[in-house]
Amino acid sequence: MSTVTLLCLTLLASTPTAKTPAKPATPTAAVNAVLDDWHKAASQADEARYFSYFTPDAVYMGTDATERWTRDEFRAWAKPYFAKGQAWSFTAVSRHVSFSKDGSVAWFDEALSTNNMGPARGSGVLVKSGGTWKIAHYNLSVPIPNDLLPEFTERIAAHAKKQQAQ
């Protein structure tokens, strides 16, 4: 084999393929990549990929006051949606990420565009373990304009009173 052939083969073998994801250039880019793919996994109803982003002891806070789930409780609740091939679709419109001094913990907040709730907001905490970012806590909320808050407060109180009567 000629030197040129060996050189070409070496270059081909060491060149990343299109399927090899590039390593994010910064910690912020790495966290954004995890969160973006996590949201994408839900929109593609990829249950295994979606839940692989959580730590084993993760907590998911939904929009309803009763929705505080461990990872496994949330997975059980979500299973029928993923099984139907129609989970949910959240797209980050903006996101802010911060890090602990040692770089092992990140927290974020994100404005979301959703297909079923309108504008929403998510916030959470990720921990870095073995070089991989995992979601330890996520809180999904629906922001209510301050001018509408009195109306919603009354409606929530009436709903709670009705629930207690049942």
C-alpha cells in the first residue's frame, strides 16, 4: 500500500461521520443540546430516549397542583401518550442557563411554545455525572398575566371548593 493510500485511509477513518454528533463547544451548549433533544424525544414519542435524560431520583412538576411525580411515576402517567405515538411538543423559544462554581450543577428557565397549552415556561436543575448531563428536577408552568390573576385565583378557589365537596 502506498503512503498516499495509507494517509487517505487514516483520514477517512478519523473523520467523523454525519451521524456522529459534535461535542458541544461550551457547557451551556451541552445543556441546551440535552434539553433540546429531550423536548424532541417527547415530540417524536420516543419514551426510552425521553426518560433516559432523567436522573433515577428526578422529580417532574406538572401544571396541575397535584402533579408532583418521581421519574417512575411520571413515566407511568406518560406511558399511554408515548404508546399512542403522540406525546407532547414543546419548543424552547428562549432559555437561560447558569452553573455552580464547580460546573457540576446547572439550572435553567425556558420560555416554551407548545402545541396544546400555548405559551408555557419550564425551569429545572441538571446534574453532571460521568460527563453526562441529567435532569434532576423539572417544573412546567403556564404563565398568567398579572392583570388576569385575580380572575384565575377566584376560579382556582372555586375549583378547589368543588373538589373538597365531592
